[in-house]
Amino acid sequence: MNRVFIKTYGCQMNERDSEAVGALLRARGYCIVASEEEADVVLLNTCSVRDQAEQKALGKAGRLLRAKRTAAANGTQAPLLGIIGCMAQNKGHALVDSLPDLDLIVGTQKFHQVPTHLDHIMESLRGLGPRPSTIIDIAEEEGSQNAINGHAPGRRVSAFVSVMQGCDMHCSYCIVPHTRGAERSRRMEDIVAEVRALAAAGTREVTLLGQIVNRYGAKEFRSSGGKSPFAQLLEKVHAVEGVERVRFTSPHPTAFRRDIVECFRDLPKLCEHIHLPVQSGSDRMLRAMRRPYTRERFLRTVDALRDACPQMCFSTDIIVGFPGETDADFAETLALFDEVRFDMAFIFKYSTRSGTAAAALGDTVPREVKEARNNMLLERLGAFSLARNQSLVGTEQEVLVEGRARRGEGVFMGRNRGNRKVLFPGTADMEGRLLPVRISRATTTVVFGDVVKH
Ligand code: 5AD
Ligand code: SF4
């Protein structure tokens, strides 16, 4: 009864949290398995950013609970089910109303308690204690992120490191400040110690994670010599021996100051790719979204980054169909998209989240209009992505080999510094190495090549 399957929805922060919960469970004698069929316990680590994300997890939970009831009626055992993370935090007790047979609901500040709660349930199943009804643990807890960090799972070529949690920005559409709480940052020494431990275990690339990562330490620590706490952190992580590449995600355009731009010029391990969510190209929409920058200011940041680092690749998030978005507003988004020529973008159709400021504005843009705007952006994105990938054909790219690719025998996968996926024939001993790969062919999503033997 100790096999746990964790299914993760949503962002990289969730992936990192799932890894950390998995590591804590392993340390407690549980075994993390790769599919729900093998599992005694299924944990859904959920996302609340859009309604669709919640519906997906709710649908999954509903199916699992029906299977559990059928199994119980047949006298067999189906997996226990827990909902953890953002939707647990967002919906809390209301989840039990729609899913009364849930075993566990654990919020974003209580991940570290998952093993203890599971232990209780297991004990009760072995007849060693009373059977709890749904355990609900969604309280806020100071320092909670320290409790799940530093538990590096086994060897990983590329690893996420959480540096801060929460968000104080209150963009009008966003549920994250509610699900993740106020901004709080880990101590620099703890982060650097985690990165050192990862490097010692074979990690070559670290991605520093935070909801608004460039505001790292803004509340807790001081600027020094004109450098914000985040720039100081980047320098410290950059100095860790064994780490060959540094990335971070996601920064906010507002807090993107000169000192961070200069890091791209001065820190060679910092890779030339940046995910900079713009959300809209219309100043009117940015104001309604409560994003405290203008399109002009955003474009100036892009220019500054390109000046510091001409090879810089940009990706972004865009919301289409925010309440009140007109064709003219959307045309500004398209124009901005063309001007920056984003290599990658996540395009979201606006989804009302109750409890956010924008919920009062209704959902005024018809679904077909959102769909059409979404498709227009996707089309452009496809063209830009393909053009960028084709421009790599014939060049030699530095690739960090992550492991076997899913397609084909002997095919390996890695990323170039611009975060493009590169596929090439390889051997297991290449894993974890930085190798030159000559690119021979490109599609929209991936490039193919061969390792160059110097
Ligand atoms: N509707 C649609 N997209 C949203 N995002 C956040 N909230 C919403 C919402 N209510 C998008 C933003 C953000 C990304 C993580 O999700 O683009 O950057
Ligand atoms: Fe949400 Fe805005 Fe904070 Fe990003 S910066 S998490 S979009 S409130």
C-alpha cells in the first residue's frame, strides 16, 4: 500500500512541487510509480489559472472516484485519491461537496504535510486508528516553502530550483495571489546550497523558479552596489562550480531593470532565452489588466536585452479576449507580436476567475472571437518558430544532452542555449554533457542534427 502516482497539471512551479512531494514521500518509505494503474494512492497536483485547467483535474478526479466506488462494491481496492496544490487552495472545502469521497485535500503551503496525512490514512486502513473522513489541510504557513525545498530528487541533468513563492502584483485577471499567497523568498545561502548539492549530484543546468522571479528578495533583502537581490542571486548561482547553464522563469516586465539586463551581458552561463509575459500589446488593456507597464516600455526592455545579447530568444504569455478587448486592441497585440517576433508563446483565452478584480467586468468577448484571435496568433507563432528553427540549419549549436528522446531508437534529446529542442543520434554516455551539434533539418517545434566530433 505504499505506491504513489503524482499527476501534475499546470506550470513548472507545480512540476517542481510534485518532485519535492515525491522526494518527501520516498524519504518516508513510499514508492513513486509512473502510472495510476500501479498506484495505491493517486495525487493530482492541480492548477487554477484557467477554468479549463480546473475542469480537467475535476474530470479526472470524478472518474477515479467512480472507479473507487465500483471497486468497493466488488470488494476490491482502488487507489486513494488526493487533490493537492492550487485548486485545493482555491476551492478548499467546496471540493468535498462535489467529490465527497476524496481522501485528501492539501493546499500550496502544506505540501510538506502530505506524507504525514498519508501515513494517517494508511494506519487507519491497517486498522491502527480511526478512518479519517477527507483530510483537508489548506492553512497558510510561514516558511512553508523551506519545508519542501532542498530535497533534490536523484540525478537530473536539468533541474528546477524554487527561489520565491507567491505574488503581490494583483493583475486583475489572476487567481495566483490567492492560490499561492504573498511573495516570500528563500534565503540566498539556502538556494546556493541546494544548487551546489544538485551540481554535485550531476545537474548541469538550473532554472530558478518564482511566480515573479525577478522580484526575488525585494521585500526581504537589500540592493547592493546597484544590484537587486535577484541580480545578486544570479551571480551567486552562476559561480557554482559544475553548473554550466543558468535560466530563470518567469520574470515580470515591470521589475526588469538594468542590473538584470546586464547579467545577460556579464554572466556567460546565463542562457540567451527569456520568457517575458506581455499579456497584451494594448496600453488600454494593460491598464485594465493592472499590468503596470506600457507597450513602449515593454519594447524598450526587449531592445535593451537584444543590445546586451544579440542572440536573445524571447517567449511570452498572451491573453486574448480580456473583457472589453476590441479589434483595435487586438491589432496592437498582433503588431507587438510581429515587432518582437517571439519564438515561443503561450496564448490563453481569457477565463473568468471568481474572486479576481476582473470578474466584475464579466466575460464580454464572444467565444468565437477569442478563438479567432487565438488562431491568428498561433499562425504567426508557427511561422516565427519555423523561421527561427530554419535559421539554425547549417549552424553548430551547443546542446546540453538531457537523455533519450521518446521517438526512435538511439535518438537523444537536448536543448540549445536558446531553449530549442534538438534531436540527434547519440549514446547513453553523452547524457549530461554539453556537445556541439550541427543542425541539418528543422520543423516548427524541433531541430535535428548530428554531434560534431572535433
Ligand atoms: N485567463 C486566461 N489566462 C490567464 N492567465 C492567468 N490568468 C488567466 C485567466 N484568468 C495566463 C497569463 C499568465 C499565465 C500563467 O496564465 O498569461 O501569464
Ligand atoms: Fe498572476 Fe500577475 Fe502575479 Fe503573474 S504577476 S502571478 S499574472 S498576479
